[in-house]
Amino acid sequence: MRISIGNDHRGVEVKNILKESLNNLGYEVINEGTDSVESIDYPVIASKVSNDVISGKADLGIVICGTGIGMSIACNKIKGIRCAKVSNEEEAKYTRLHNNANVLAISANTDIELLKNIVKTFVNTEFSNEERHIRRLKQIEDLENA
């Protein structure tokens, strides 16, 4: 599995730790984030990660900024992206299981061990394929086309 990961200036250290953790779990990681602590506009990074997912270059995406909120908003502007800002493992599980989220947004201000567990849960959880969830995702897709 290929995972595109991107970060702004506030998420450099977290990205590097998560990248190593994902590599150790056997995932291929595409680095779309900055490696500098100089201020950068997060929508640019959100777009790169989202486009990796939409194009099939990556199976999933992870975006990191100070709160995760800005990245989430930016990612969700791109048709076909279902990005969830997640703060715990349960949210990571259910955003994949029920919503088939394809991009995870996280806060660089979160404990790194918790973030490792959130990311591991997100990438290891499969979509349920239950009819009710498929129906709801279709309704979300219809909103994109309205």
C-alpha cells in the first residue's frame, strides 16, 4: 500500500516520525510535505496529497498541520476526497469502516504515540461495504455533483 503524507511547517517533525513508523509497518510513503520550518500555505500540500489519492498514485493520504482542521477543509474541496480530522483511534477506525475516508487529517500538537496508533488504525481498517454505508457514500458523492 502506498500512502501520501503531507505537512505544513508545523508538522515537519511529526511527519518524519510517522513516515518512519509507516515504513517500518511495510508501507511505501510518498512525501508531499515540506521539510522546512519556514511558513508554507497548507492548501498547496493538501492539494498534492489529495491529487495523489485521486490519481491512484497513493491508496490513502495523511495530512498534518497545527490543528488538522485547515488541511481537512482544503482536502474536502477536491472531488472524490473524503478527509476526516481525527483525534483518537475510535474515530480513525470508524472514518474508514463507515465513511471509507481516503485522507486522514491530524494535529501536529497531538501526542506522537497516540498519532502512531491513530495512523496505524486508519491504514489497517477496511471499509465495511455494508449497504447502508454504500448508500450514504453515494449520497455524499451526489452532493459533490449538485
